[in-house]
Amino acid sequence: MQVTETLSDGLKRGFSVVVPAADVESRRSKRLAELSRTVRLPGFRPGKVPTTVVKQRFGSAVTAEVLEQSVSEATQQVLTERGLRAATQPRIELVSADPLLDLEFKLELELFPEIAMPDFAAIEVARMKAEPSEEQIARALDDLAQRQRELVAVEEVRPAAKGDFLTIDFTGKIDGTAFPGGTGTDMDVEVGGAGFIPGFTDQLEGLSAGESRAIEATFPAAYGVPDLAGKAASFDITAKQLKRAVVPVADDELAKKIGFEGLDDLKAALKGRFQHELDQLSRLRVKRQLLDALAGTAGFPVPQGMVDAEFNQIWQRLEADRKQGKTDDEDTGKDDETLKAEYRAIAERRVRLGLLLSEIGRTNGITVAQDELTRAMRTEAQRYPGQEQKVLEFFRKNPQATETLRGPIFEEKVVDFVLELAKVTDSTVSAEELTRDPEAAAAAPAAMAAELAQPSAEA
């Protein structure tokens, strides 16, 4: 085999490869001989089909198969003999594939860069730790009690006031025509409450049971249904019954109602969930510091093919969000040229960090064990109650899906490895201080309380 280097530019390499026709023909003849011993054709005994007949029937397919195999093996030989690590799928261009001539093709690829290991001991990060406060738990209990409220009829005949509930029928129209989803029957709506488009519930104040009223309201510009976003609508309202909310006391009885042994058990569960959220947030913040520090040490070039692939994924998600009327506040008012430049920089940072973390793991023998993957699959399956076995079976039949779980596990193990060597300063702070960062996911008492109120919370 003859190999000539045609390109050496940064991480890009190019080669011209020539495989002698005799080698290709030898492989082709061998394959045809194998087929003559195994193929079954009418009029011939098994294993006795003449090679000439096999060649006539299957020659073209065998030639294509042999060419593909020859190119693949030659490419691998080029990489192995030169100690090259391809970062992207090599690009192949056939120059000559005539069975009577030498096989010639061009090979182009990008290599993984040489990555020097950072001085992990020189990395400094601050790790904040916090515990949930009594006030946090009290707010969660209050919210939990609110979610368990019951609506009872108001016997007194009077107009609805803010905080009351009205059972109503309504029909919404735009330009005089009813629109899909704009009709409701026997709906309990809190007067002045949230959950409807702005101005809707406020206009229910003063309405008495048995009365009707027409109100006007405008859908927000960022409304989830594009056909309704920003449009003015009218609603014909009929009030049917006035109700008030009876909120239970947060006590043992309420705790037992939602599946706990008592109030102390409920408080302990809330505290445990909050602590888990705070610990996760602490982990996210220290991990972000660590990745920022590692990014500052990573000055190596990155394969542009990998950057292009990452950028394309980001841009496709952005365009999909646009079609749904979703736009990040930070992107508002920017033209595509500016956005593409910003997101390409993000893509390059992601690729560079990914390569660095991968190299740290490879150099230090960090791997993901099968039992870790199995636990991750089971955790993922638990997100789909009642379909756990189907999800697990999906992973077993789709190795590529399983690999999507390997990456995050590997990344966390590499982060743990570096944190063990870095200089980590721990400090105890309040939950409020830990959750103050607007870019991080803070613990949400209301959301946690709502989750605990579900029957599956203790399953």
C-alpha cells in the first residue's frame, strides 16, 4: 500500500492512498470462493456452485463489499502506523475504483489535539454548604396546606370578593369567533387569582351567582399558543355558585392524609428533600467554578468538525424554540450574525472542555462501570411509572441510548477526581445565600411541597 501525505494544517491531515489491484482482486476472489461454498442456487448441489456462476450472479455486490472493506482497513492502517487519533469521522473520496486498476482514494480527517494536564493543585474553588431553615419548612407546610384546601359553598347571598371562588361557565371569542380551548364549564376560578390570562380573574369581582358578564382580556405576547399570542379576546361569563376556600391546619391529620405517619414525619421528609436540593445546588456551583478554572487552562486547538457539530445542535434547538414562540431574554434584539458568533463561541468552549475532561479521565484511568450504567438506567426508568420494564428493554436493545447515560456519569467522576486534588474551601452559609445566584437552580419550597403532596411521593 502506498500512502502520501497531502495535507498537514493544524489538526487537519490529508493522505492519498493507493491499494494494489492485486490485493483487491485477491480479496475479491477469496470472497467469491466463500460464496460458492455456501450459496444455494437452483440446479446446483450445496457447496458445488461454480465460481463463474457466483461471479456472474454476485460479482457487482462482492466488488462493492470488497472495495468498502479495503478502504476501511487501509484507513485504519494509515491511522495505526502513524499513531493518529481521529477526532471526527474521516472523509473518503474515491479516485479510482476500477476493479482492473489500483484502488486509489483520498483520506482527510481531523485529529485530537495534544492536551497537557493542568496543575490540579493550583485550582482554587469555594464550596458553600447550607441547611434548610425552619422558615423554609414552615412556608412549605403552608403551601402544602393551601394545596389541600377544600372549596365549600357560601350560603350568604353576596357579590364575589377577591379571594373567593366562583364556579363559572365561559366562552372566549376573538373577533366574534369562538377559539379552540376558550370554553369552560363548571370551572372553579379564584377571583383575582393567577392561572388565567392577565385581567381575566380580576373582572370577576362583584359578580354574583346567577349573573352574567362580558369581559375583555388580552393574551400575553409570549403566550404558549402562537395563534392566540398578543390577541385581544372577549369572554361571556356566567356565574353559577360562590365558594370559599377552607385551608386545613398543618397537623398530624393533614400529614396522614397525604401518606405520612404524622407531622414530624412530614417535616423530616420536607427537610430531607430541601437538603437534597441544597446539596445539589452546592454541587452545581462548585462544579461551575471548577469547569471555569479548567477552561482557563485549556489553550489547545479544537477540531472544527466537532465545533461545527456542536454548534449545529445548538442552532437547531434555537430555531425550534423560535417556531414555538420561545426566545431567550438575552437573545432578544440580536441579529442572526451576532447570535451565531456567540453560540459558536459557546460550542467551542463546550468541545474544548469535553476534550479536556475526556483526556483527564483517559490519562487517569477513569471509567464507567457496568453497574453504574445499570443504576442510571433504572433511575431513568423510574421517571416513567408503570413503564419501567419497557424503558429498560429499550436501553438493552439500543446501545446508543445507553451511551447517552455514560457521558454524564463519566463527567461527574472526572469532576470528583479533580476536586480531590484541587484546593477546595468550604464555608457554611444560609440557604438564602446559597440560592441567591439567579443562574443556578434554587430549591423551591412550593414545588417541593407540591411533589410531596402527590400519592407517588413515598412510592
